[in-house]
Amino acid sequence: MNKEIKQKWLEALRSGEYKQGKTRLHNTTDKTFCCLGVLCEVAIKEGVKLDTLEVDAETYGTDQPYRKYKCISYAGESTVLPDTVIAWAGLPDCNPSINKASPNTHDSLASINDRGVDFLAIADLIEANL
């Protein structure tokens, strides 16, 4: 990953500016972000051209009651990083994995985020592993 971009992402995650949410990059109804959505916002602030569109979404999974809401689609993606951000940041894919305990244990950033690991801990994982 590009070191300068990584630093900006870490600063954003640690800033307290972004309220953490689950399942979508940016839920506009709740005004929340996934850790990957924070990177999309950093990209926009740094001048990366990303088409954004507010779209309808709905909850899924068993840990939340069903509901409809609005979210932002960044270059057509609302749950993983768009290609533009992947290339800009120098990441390997749309949902990077973190090596957590040993070489055979990996977990994607989105799944870590959606399990409720807070942005400060996610920033520490990114800093140590990406």
C-alpha cells in the first residue's frame, strides 16, 4: 500500500470525524461509514475523481432487524472499494485481508469492521499489516 495514503487513512480512522457503521461503505441514513468507506472519503478529499450516487439499500444478516435505508455508491460500489481507489491506494484488492495471528489466519477489513471492531483498533491492524 502507498505509505502516504496509508498515513492519511490512519489519521482519518483515528480522527473521530467518522461514525462507524456496518455493511455499507457510507450509510447516509445513519451517517455512518465502514473503514473502507473512510478510505473512499480520503480519496475524494485528495482529489480522486469518484462518481458518487445515493442509492437504496437494505439490511441483511441476523444481527440486525430488517430495514431499508440510503447509502452512497462510490463508482458503482457500495460494499467494497472501487477499482479507482484500489489503484490509487496501491491495495491488492477491493477488501484487503489482514494477517491477524499467524500466516494462516486472515480476515478481511470489511468483516473485521462489521463484527464491531472499532476504528482505532482497525487503524492499528492496518498500520501493522498493510
